[in-house]
Amino acid sequence: MNFQTAPATSSYRWVICGLLFFATTFNYLDRQVISYLKEFFCSPAEQGGFGWTNTDFAYLTSFFTGVYACFTVVVGWLIDKIGTKLGLALSLTLWSVFGIANAFVGSLVMRHVAIRSLFAVGEAGNFPASIKTVAEWFPKRERALATAIFNSGSNFGAMVAALFVPWCMIYFGDAKGWKMAFILTGAAGFLWLIFWFWLYNAPNKQKRLSKAEYDYIHVDDETIVERQTGDTAKKVSWLKLFGHRQLWAFFAGKFMTDGIWWFYLFWLPDYLHKQFNMDKHQIMLPTFIVYGVAIIGSIFGGSVPMILIKRGWPVYKARMTAMLIIAVCPLAVLFTQYFGNVDHFGNRAAVLAVAMICIGATAHQAWSANLFTTVSDMFPKKTVASVTGIGTMAGGIGGGVILQLLAGKLTDHFKDTPQTAYLIMFIICASSYLIAWAIMKWLVPQHKPITDL
């Protein structure tokens, strides 16, 4: 096997990674809008708000994540059929259209639920298409890093939303600002389509790709069949995938941990408001910092397996070792409420609590980059989008829906003492990764390439 560490003449694969980064940025920018509108949605109607309860908001986010989760299976299968170029373009178009439509549904919860559910159908295609693209465009040794880079777009999108949505509410006023937030963020994604159709094609069809780089992309392939890329590979029914323990390992990892990121996305502004009495102006900076720091952790976490692989470690051993180290880091979140005690720590309490959340969010992104990459480590490229879709469904239902509803019920139940509600949530956030890692390792103790699909 050729163990060269760099292609001879070109690095066009990183241009493709850049396109995925911006697609994910728009994905999370559009997705994150509602978290910064929660305070307005839950304000009394006599004060100009919608008069929603915390549970109403939880229904909105849980329906979104539930529909998103269910459709990732269908969309993942479809993308394996039609290819990543058309699949990702259709997904972005759909979520952008319905992101804009969210501005025209008034104040009724169920109208927002309906439109946000259609929005979720479009967003369901981003990660299956992106993970499949990375599998086609990068050797195994670089996939975690490439995934970490494009996945950091989720943080960058959240950072932009942390500044942009509150600005919309301030500049346009509450009555018009929430509408403009949906319209402007939804419209921004259409610019990406121009560059996607101009620059993207499958590696075996891409004229800008050199022969040396094409060979490097396949340097870690375990079988000759893996060298088939793009739409030329034989398709596999996703139902056949359920007979493999590798699928259930990915399923368990997503089920246990995806909802934690959803929790940070949708409930962090609410936590800062209730724990430290921050208004929408004050919330902007700490949320911006959390997602900014998470970008650094995501890229670093994605680079760790590559370092180990270059030192001669087997791919699966390097990946699981990195994930074990990363899984320990979220335990810092256990101390969030301790450090968030204003009576003990005064003005430093918010800074210390946000620091703990930064560690948790950073670790999640590093974990997610490696978890996604286990799919292309274990499965043939032709099945990557389908497997990713199935796992994302698990994450959306297990973590997204259940954790969102739990957060809503807890914050309503402990309405007078929200600190207790968030303490319970942070305990869940801290412990889930080690449990997920243990289940994955039990299901797949050693890597064996799948050759019967």
C-alpha cells in the first residue's frame, strides 16, 4: 500500500471541503434563528410577544428534530441514488424556501410547527450528502479532519446567528425583526448554489482534479471496489445495512449524543437569561464565544486520529482512542451550575459557567467529527449517505426529540427554580459521551471491512 502523506500536485479536495463548510454554515444559521427568538415567542401577548410557554417552544424544536430525524433516512437513501451534487443542492433549496416561509405564519404554535417541519425535510440532506462527499473526496486518514472542518460550519453559522438575529430584533423592532431574521437568513443560502454547481463534481468526473490527487484520495482504500466513486458505484438497499453491528454502533453513538448539541443550540440563550438575567444584548457575546471556541475544538479533535494514523496506528483504533479522550472532556459540564452560582462567585459566575459549556460544546464537535467519520471507516462509500441518514435519525429522535421535550418539561416544572432544571440537563450532557463510547466499543470491538454489500 502507498503511504505517501501528500498528493503530488494539487489540493482541490479542500475546495470541496470549503463548499461543504459554507453549506453547513447556512444550515445552522437558518436552524439557529428560533433559539434567539424564544424570548420574544414566550413573552406575554400584551407585551407584544406570542405568549408561548416553554413547553410550546419545546414542541416546536422537538417536532423539527423529529421530522429532521425521520427524513434523514429517506434523504440519505435518495442521495445514494441521485448523487451528492443534485442531492445537496435540492436540500439547500428546500430548507431556504421554508426558512423564509417561517416569517409569514403569524403567532400560532402549530403553524410554526408545520413550516418548521417542512424546513427540517430540506435540512435533513446536509449531513448525509456532506459525509458521503468527504468519503468520496478524502482518504481515510484525512476524513476526520475534513469532517471537522466542514462540521465547524455549524459553529460558524451559530456564531453568525448569535449576532445577526438579536441585531434584527433591535434594528427592525420586535414586530418586524423576527420576520426579517427568517427572510434574510433563508435568502442567503441561494448564493451558495452558484458556487456548488460551478465547482463541484464527483472525483471521477472532475476535470480540475489531477491524477496524482485522485490516486492519493484512494490511498487508504481496502478493496478495489472502494475505488468506485460518484454515481457509478452499485447501489445497496439500506434495509440490508441493519444486519451489521457497525450500523448499530453508529446508531447508538448518535442516539446518545446528538441531542446535546441540539440542547446547546436551542436552550443556551434561555439558560443565560434565566440563570444570569441576561437580555438579548448581553446574550450575544457569550453565545458567540461558545460556538467560536467549539470551532477550534472541532478541528483539533478531527486532527488527532490523523496524527495517530500517520504514526502507524490502524484507522479504527486511532478513531476510537481519540473518541475516548474526547468523551472524558464533557465531564466539565457537571460543574456548570456550581460555577454559575452568583452568590458564591459574583460577577465571575457567568464567565465560569460559560467556560464549562465551552468545554462541553467543543468536545461535542470533536466527538461529532470523529463519529461521522466512523461511517466511512466501516462502510463502503456507496452506502455512506444511507448509513449517515439512519444514524442521524437515531440522533434526532433519541437526543433531539426526547431531550428537547425533557428540557421544556423541566423548565416548566421548575419554573421558580430553573437552576434545578438546568442542573439535571447538564448532568445528562456530561455523562452521555462515555456511555455512548462504551456501547460502540462493545458492538464493534475490532474493525473488519464490510465486503458483502
